[in-house]
Amino acid sequence: MRRPVVLALLPLALFAATAAADEGDIGYPSVDAARKALTARDDVRFSSAEGWLTVEDAQAMTIWNFAPESDPAHPAVVKRSVVEEDGRIVLRMDIRCEGNAEACDALEAHFLSLNQAAVEEMRGGSQDQADPDAHP
């Protein structure tokens, strides 16, 4: 099976990224609105693992990860996009978390560690910082 374009470009963005910041703007007024809008589209790819819904938007070079109802941060979504900033390709991360504040902080920390681990892996560093097989 061919890897989607956004996943093929993600390592490039991760390699170039200095830090993936949580800017908070997912482009929708709520997690539910984002999920409804994305699931209504036929130009995105859906998958799920451990209750997490992943939506890949190849055209926008964006991956959305929706927390399952069983997660304390629910409702929550993490949007990671490959973008160009100041002539460099970077990974931008935006999070909308409407759950428990402590759980939202943990969600952000988890995704930041996944991003950092991927950057270090691409640069030849250690993979021990985060479990790449853990939820998205």
C-alpha cells in the first residue's frame, strides 16, 4: 500500500522543525465541529487505533487525531500540519482540548514528546523518549 502524501512529507517537516508549537487554532469553533466537517468530506482518509480517529488530509498536508471518549482529555483534537514559515518547512501543531485541564496539558505534552522523538529519530538520535507505537 502506498503511503499517503502527508505521511511521506511528515518526516521532512519533522527533520526541519525546531519546535512544534501549540497555536490552538484548529480552524473550527469546537472539536465536534471539526470532526463533523472532516467526516463529511470524501477527499480525506480515515483510520483508527485504540479508539483514536485519525484523519489524513493529503491536500492540506495535515493529520488530525481525535481523542476517544475514554480519554480524560475528550473532546480533544490534535492537528499537525506541514507548513512553510520563513522559507523553511516546519510541523505546526494546534490542539483544541475541551476536557479536563490537567488531561489537556498531558495530551499536549504527549504529542510534543512524539514530535520531538520523531525529530530526533530523523536526525539519528535516540528513540527512547517516546513510544512511536503509542496512540497517535
